[in-house]
Amino acid sequence: MPEAAVSKLLVAYSTRYGSTRVIAEAVASVLEQKGAQVDVLSVEEVESLAGYDAAVIGAPVHVGRWVREARDFAAGFAGELRAMPVAVFAAGIALARDPDKSDELATAWMKGVRNLLQPVAAAAFAGELDTSKLSVVWKILLAVIRAPRGDYRDWDKIRTWADSIAAPLGIEGASGESSGQRL
Ligand SMILES: Cc1cc2nc3c(=O)[nH]c(=O)nc-3n(C[C@H](O)[C@H](O)[C@H](O)COP(=O)(O)O)c2cc1C
């Protein structure tokens, strides 16, 4: 029997300043083109995972790990999420300086959630940092560690990754490329 196509996918994101939401929307748009029916919701908006066949969760990194809301979401829904294919991503400004460290930082930033959910894919992306929105304390701290300011989101990289996770998430490719095999 051929495996059924994913009928419904959740892209859940957390964001403090808005830029990770736009990454989540770009990922969702690619997966929609692959044939999935996609809801994009902030982690605070998700009340239930009933009806979803797979999920993508994305969050910014603060002080070396996913922000608390995303960690709480993963922990709170761990039972349901472990029963479906899940992909995770993180956005941090450190990758603006060291784009080659993407695999290393994807491991370091999401260690906890990777152990908890065993995701089928995990990626780290360069994000956006606008220090004008921050408190004086954070402005000083980020200046001390010389965090780069600006928008470093690499849309080609983000869309390429989204394309690559369609098959592991069980989406039957609209292009016919995906085998729908779950890893
Ligand atoms: C308080 C604070 C702490 C941060 N800590 C890190 C960090 O440890 N590593 C990193 O790469 N980026 C760090 N960043 C940068 C954010 O992860 C990055 O700007 C992200 O793209 C913001 O996403 P958002 O616009 O969705 O909130 C920090 C930003 C803030 C405001």
C-alpha cells in the first residue's frame, strides 16, 4: 500500500522581534507548493496538535539556545510531536559571522529539543538583529560580544532546506520528486 500524503502540516514558530515569523512563512510556502496543507501559527496560538500529520518548529536563539517559549512548546506537546515527523530550525545572529558553522550551531542551539523530539531534520539559519528595539542592558551585552547588526537571513538557503524536508516530513511532492518516505 502506498503511504498516504500528508494532509495537514503545522509550522509553529516563536519570535521576539518578528524575523523568525517570516522565515516560518517562507518554509510554509515551499511546503505548500510541495502539496501540503499548512497552518502557520505562533507557539502561543497552538492549542492542540489534533489533525496534524507533521510539524516544523522554528525559534530564535537567545544566549545560546532556543528561546523559552519554543522549549516550553516542545516539552508541552512532546507526546504528540514524538508520534509524527518533526523538523526544527533556529535563527541566530552568530551565523552572520560564521556561516560555515551552521551544522555545529544547529547541534549546539537545539541540543535539548533534538534529544526530546528526535527530529527528522534540523537547521540553523542566520537571523536578523535590530538593536534599536532592545533594552540598554541587552544593547551593551550584544555590543560587548560584537554581535553583528542587520538582516542576514539567506532566503535561498531557507527555501532549499524547506524543499529538502518535504520527503522526510512525509509530503508527497507536487513535483513528483518526493518518495514520501519517512526517515
Ligand atoms: C537578548 C538577545 C540574545 C541573543 N542571543 C543570541 C545568541 O546567543 N546567539 C545568536 O546567534 N544570536 C543571538 N541573538 C540574536 C537573535 O537570535 C536573532 O537576532 C534572531 O534572528 C531574532 O529573531 P526574532 O526577530 O524572531 O526575535 C540574540 C538576540 C537578543 C535580542
